[in-house]
Amino acid sequence: MLLSACAAGGNDGFVPVAKTAATAAPGPAEPEVAALPPLPHVQAAEVLAFSRADLLHAFGSPAFRRVDKGAEILRFRGEGCLLDVYLYDDAESAPGKKIETGGSGTARVAHFEARDADGRTTDREACANRTPRERSRS
């Protein structure tokens, strides 16, 4: 008797399920993240007033560092440019004055210059603003 029921129906007692398009139930909405406001524009005069500590806080670790003829030279990489910054113990002193190499942050920027990817001089203020900068944590 049981065998005859299976043979008669031909579906082994299973009812076929109609195929439907899978629709995903809406999940919790992703929270919207507000875009960060742009960083303030850095003026060339501001960079000239930076101490070593200010530079490191603003631009992070330099790609290159060298102490040469009394100056500390730091290089930062920007988008399509290099920013070379020259620090002296006293920004108004003439080149040749001994520089502190202990990283105390007393040296100040006396000069900075920018070069494009081909090594040509480019706008230093524009390069400073294309160099990755830290956001204030206040």
C-alpha cells in the first residue's frame, strides 16, 4: 500500500516549492557618516614660524632627515611634490649655527622649498597644503 502511494504520486510525498525571486529583507540602515570639513589652508608664513615639534605634529614623520652644516633638513612627501624644510636653532640666525639634534623642538623653520615629481621648483604653499596633515584632536 505504501509503495502504491509513492508510485501513484510520483513525487515521493514532497510538494514542489515554487521558485520565487529572493528578496532580502531590509536590514538596519547604515549610519550616515558626515564628511570631515576640509583642513584649514596653511600659509607659507605659518610654516616659517613652525618649530620642529610643530612640523612633526602637522605633517607626521618626515620621509627624510639630515643634519648638514648646522641645519636640520626634513623632507615631507605631498601629493605630487616634495617639501624640504630647513630648521636652525634660531630661525633668524645665519647658516652655520649649531643645530640641536636631540629633537627638543627648539629649532625653527628658517626656509622651506618645494619641488614637483620632476624636481622642478613649485609653489611651496600649495605643496604644504597637498602634504598629508594631522587633524587637531581637540
